[in-house]
Amino acid sequence: MNTKAVRIYGVRDLRLEEFELPAMGDDEIQARIITDSLCMSTYKVANQGAKHKKLPDNLAEHPVIMGHEFCGVIEAVGKKWQHIYQPGDKFVAQPNLGRADTFSLGYSFPYVGGEATRVIIMNEAIEKGCLLPYQGDSFFEGALVEPLSCVIAGFKANFHLRDKNDYDHAMGVKERGAMAILGGTGPMGSLAIDYAVHGEKKPALLVVTGSTEFKLERSRSLYPPEEARKHGVELHYVHTPKGSDFAEELQKLTPGQKGFDDIFLMVAQEDMVTKAEALLAGDGCLNFFAGPTDSSFSARMNFYNLHYNATHFVGTSGSNTQDMKDAIACIEKKTVNLAKIATHIMGLNDVCASILKIPELPGGKKIVYSQKHYPVTDVQAFLGQDSMEAALKELVAKHDGLWSAEAEAYFLENCPDI
């Protein structure tokens, strides 16, 4: 059986190719990929090639399939797994295998990844619980489970003292505390805002910063302070141009001007790390959420505060299987609205070029329909030049300018296959 897939051969060497998959083994599963979501991590992979820790050394001879944020439908099940999985089951993939070599689905293997029409999922991934049942209304939300799970993992990883006279820590962000999301106007920042406002543990104060007014205003329109207030969260958006000294302005927003209990830093900039640390309250936790491309990335930190104010730092990368399950539950219960960040769609044909220019692409997450042939398109920019575009334009307008399960179903039915 043949598949069409985007494979990486080296630095910025991505190719959409058709090739034959091996026969499915008795302990494997064959699946059809419906959606994948482009991730900044894939851009980093494309620019590092075999130097990236999740990619094998022999890429030129043995390329691997890209795409780790994927959702699909099971087509065939080997004998070992027929008591659990059935053809027709929808699933999302947990890419993290928990291996010492960090190899993961959508990064490291020749026959499985989200940017493919069909894949063979190996026994190791199934045994480790990486094939998760999914009952959401849409496939595009399934492709956003992994990024949402990364935010959930970050919120869980923060920690605070239960009592200053004890050494027992409470895991998670501080409920009814003060939280800041610095550089929070990108897709991951948007997910963090949504989860902070609608999730189980809510801060009393949430401050979101951005370096550009346009992106900040877009976030404000998607997650308005009035909506947050209904959920008991006081939400502020603050414009912080690059290089600006915003510490005093943000500090004034916190109770007693004592700083933030939880800070999520979404940009890998040295000066931002230093500024973020200075904004921590006593027992405050800084989560360095951004993934730097420079393996020697470092920044100045105030160890006086570390010693006397009991501040602390964590870093999270990816998520575990429970985080993925929690993200699926959030989607199925409609706790969060992932349509707000799904700003573009495309077919498999436009993936290679789009990966290489991810930082330049405007908007939020780009949803790849792996079975389809379609140019990368802003969902709010359908021109109505043919009957399909006219229908999609109408469906997007019907859902307040957002992509939806209804628009997706029409697209899957009417868009040509790759």
C-alpha cells in the first residue's frame, strides 16, 4: 500500500513523496491521517536536520515523516490489538514515547507521522498508550490536542509551598493567585489564556503581554476581559514593545504590588527571562515555556531572590499521556474553544513550503488536511470564487468568523484529494 507523505532528508530539505509502506504486522495498526497541525517545533527540526536530538543521524538515506500533532481514523488492526481497537475508531496520537533517545512520533520514524495520507503505527507506540481514543466533533480539534496538552502540562508542573513553615509543595498553578503570560499572543499563549480562564484552577488575576499592538488586540477580541470576569478572572492586556522596561507597570497590577505567583514565558529572549524573574512574588514560579533553538541559551537570574524569596523555575517540553487525556476531555466537554486558534487550513501539497516559513505566517495554528490538495488559506479570507469557497465563506460567517466542525465536514466532502 502506498502513502504520500512529507519527509525530511536534511537541513531545510523537506519533500512530499509517494512511497510504499511495509505490510502491517500482527502487532501493528494501519491508519488514515485526517488532520495534522503545524508546530514551531517542526520548523526547528527543519532548520536543524540530523542535529536535532529527536531525529536520526542517517536522514539522507533514511528520511522520516514529519508531523506530531495528528488525528486520524484506524483502518486495520493487527491480531494483538483487536480486543482494544477497531477499524473506524477515531484517535489522536501522543507523540512522546518516553524513550531515552527522545525519539517520538512525527519526528523520528519512517512510517508514522501526521503529514502523511496513511501510516503504520508500530507496536511500541501502542503498548505505551500513545494511540488515544477520540470522540470530539471535529478532526481539526483532534490535531490541537497535543499543543493543548503541552499547556496543561505546564500548568501542572508549576508548584508552590503549602505552608512557609513546611517543605511540602502543592503541584500546579496557584488557585486564585496572580498569573502572567509574557509574550502570550501566539497560538500557545492563546491556549494558555483559554485554559487559565476556563480550566479547573483559575487565577484571580491574569496579565497577558505582547510586543505588537495588532496581536494583542487580536487576543483581546478572542478572549475579552468581560468573558474572563464571568469566570472570576480579572484579565488585563499590556503592550510591551521589544526592549521596553515593563516591570513597574505590571507589578502595579498585582495585589499589594508584590508580584506574580505564576509566570509563563512564551518567548526565548534573554532579557525577557531576566525581566520575568524580577516580577515573581515570594514563592513565585517561573515556567520557561518557550523552546530555544540555541542549545547554549542562557540568561541572567537574581539569585538573591532565589535565596530569600524562595522563587523557583521550571521548564516543560511536550506532555505525557495523562495530559493528552485531559486535553481530549477539555475538547469533548467544550471547556476550551480551539476554533479560536485554528486560523488557516491547507492540503498536504502546501506543507513543505509552509513549514519553512512558519515564523512569517500570520495568525494562529495552521491545520493540515493530509488527504487533501488545497493552498494554505486564512479561514476568514475565502473569496467565494467557486461554489466550494462560497459555501465555506458562508459557514465561517455562520460561526462568527471561526473554523468549525460544520465547515470541516463540508471541506472534507468537497475538496479534491491529494
